[in-house]
Amino acid sequence: MNITFRRFIILISMSLIGLASSIFVIYKFYTLHQPLPLCNIGSQASNGIVVDCAKVLLSPYSSINIFGISIHLEVLAAVWFIINILLVTAIAVAGERFSKKALKVLFGWRFFGIVLVPYLIYLELFVLKAICTYCTIMHVAIIMDFIVISYLLFYKKDKNNVALIA
């Protein structure tokens, strides 16, 4: 293993949480068509924002068209988290040369994720005036993922000035 087990767990923990959240939404809301728990709290903040997952998940902003096919953002989030997990696993088990390349790809991949989060939060707060609990879990997971990978890459270097590689 090219990274310690502890670092491996740290690197995939937020991805596992985000993946669980996205799969739960896909299964319960989109497949079973059932309301999600903790999503209709009913209280409205002074600025008019409510916790209402259905309002967010049924909005026109909840999916994108790719080659004429409408894909829910939760499906794309699940794919994003799965790719995170695969890249971290590659870093952990591949040879040192491939691990270093996979680490750079992982940073870029996580950067791509972090760039989208502010826009999604903006849509929830200012356009829809509704917050989805599970979307927020995914947003936090993406933000924490980026913070962790940035910290381990740039601030937690060993004596050979190589991050993550044990």
C-alpha cells in the first residue's frame, strides 16, 4: 500500500458519505417516489428559505441534458464520488509512479467538484429558496474532500517532500 490505512480511510470517508447520500436520494426519491426523511421541516427562515428536498429535487435545475438524455444531478454526484473512491484506491494499491499520477488526477477531479458547489448552493438559497438536506450533505462531502486532499497534498509532506506516499 502506497499510503497508510489511516490516510486511505480519511481520503475516502467523505466520498462514502456523499455516495450514500446520493444513492439514498436516487433510490428513495426517484425510484420509489417516496418523500425523504428530514426534508420537509416546514419552518421558514426570515429570508423565506425552507428545508424542502422535493422543491429542490423536482426543480428544473435538478437535472441536466446530456445528448438529449435528462440525468439527475444525484446520479452525476454518485458517479463523481465513485470516481473519487476508485482514484484513492488506485493511489493506495498501484505502483508509486502510477500513484503519483492518480494523486494529481484526484486533485483535479476534486477541484472540478468544488467549483460546482457554490453554484448549486446559490441555486438552492437564492433561486429556489429551498434547501435539500441530502444535497447539503453531498455539498459538505465535496468541500471536505477538497480540503482533505489539499491539506494532504500541500501541507502534510514527509521528509522526502512527497505527499501521501508512505
